[in-house]
Amino acid sequence: MRRIEILNTSLSGCGLPSYPPDTSRVVNGEEARPYSWPWQVSLESFYPTCGGTLIAPNWVLTAAREGNIFHTYRVVLAEHNMHEEEGPEQSIRVAKIIIHPKWNDNCVSCGWFTQLSSYILPACLSRVPPSPTTSRYITGWGRLYSGGPRAATLQQALLPVVDHHTCGRSDWWGSSIKTTMVCAGGGSESACHGDSGGPLNCKGRDGKWYVEGVTSFVDGRGCNTPKRPTVFTRVAAFIPWISEVEGVMNQIVQNIWMI
């Protein structure tokens, strides 16, 4: 296992996978085309704990609760089947974790990073939310259903967005929902335990893929609880904070676009 070093790599190809995802037939989730979400990473300690998003060669975005500073983590890139060594994987030790100061509300963490390739590319970031009609896809190796097994291969699912007013109703998530959050899914479409930290992906008018959200939480009673869609941290709300993290912005500035 090698320690990450900063690479002077052009990021003009952010959000443009060499193997485009198959988004034509996603119903209730399915196995993703291998390496079609090349910014998806697996964050692991003694075992896989959650997901994350590569946003620059040396930086990953994840949920702050996954970045316990007392644990030793590694990031695995170009992963598809967790149970097989397929060739292009890179396993890199995390050198630094930076946690948002208000992580109890909603948060993201950054760690150091890698060698880009056709299997490993960063996602783009956006300063503005996409249109409500834009399709969103969640990806991860979380449980296939509440109480079920974790997925061996990377899964993807189309999640319909739930507007903030509806999601914040008392019979939905209520006051738990902040303006810095995104609600998506519901019913059979949902994140599940193990998906935390991974991306909510959306495609911009420019054809590039952006990370709109960081998977945060689902209802404790189950992953598919009615009126409890998956809640994500809204990445656009935290770009000012990401911009303040030393060493990040000079690498990801080319990734930040208007959707």
C-alpha cells in the first residue's frame, strides 16, 4: 500500500467517464457497468465502511461521520467487485482527514489522493443545484435491502428528487431537513446502510457528471420506509468551505461549473 502524493494532473476530463454508465434501464437499482462511475471510491478501515467521491487527484469527499480521526483508513479506487481482484484497483492510505466544523448537522470530509486513468477520474462540482427534472443516480456497495447482504458489485439506482417543502413536512422528515440537504428517492428507490458518503450523481447540460450530494442518512426503521427518502448533504452549500481547505482549490477549480 502506498501513501498518496499530490500529482499535477489536468482535470479537464472531470465528470466524463471513459465507460459511460448505462442509465437506460435503471429500475429499483441494478449492477452498474464496471468503471462507469470512475469517481466512486470505497473507504475502508478494517473492512469496507462507506463510499466517497474523488473530486481531485488527491482529495475525496465523504460523510464526516465516516472520517473517524482515530482510525487508519485506505481508499480503494477503480473497484467494482469487492470479492475479486480485477486489475485496475488502487489502494491508497489516507494521509489527512479534514472534517467540517459543524459535522453534526451535515458535513463532508477530505483526505489525500491518486493516479488518474480511464478507470479513475474525478467528478465535477457545481455551485448551483440542477433542475428538478434532472435525473439523479446514487451509487454504492450498501445493503441490497434492509437487513440484507451488502452488494458485492457496485450498484446504481435512479432516485426521483423530493422537493424541500415536501421533505420537510411533519409527516415526512420534518425539521430534520435543512436547506443544506437534498432529499431523493422513496419507496423502493433508496440508499441503504453502507452507501453513506457516496455520491448523488447528476448529468449537466454540458454532458458532464456532477456530484450534487453526499449520501447522509436513511430512516432507522429501514431503507425503504415510506415518506422517508434518502437524505444527502448538498455539495453546492459547502463549496465555500471546500475552497478554504489548503491545497484543494488549485486542483479542483476547473471542475466547478454551472449545471
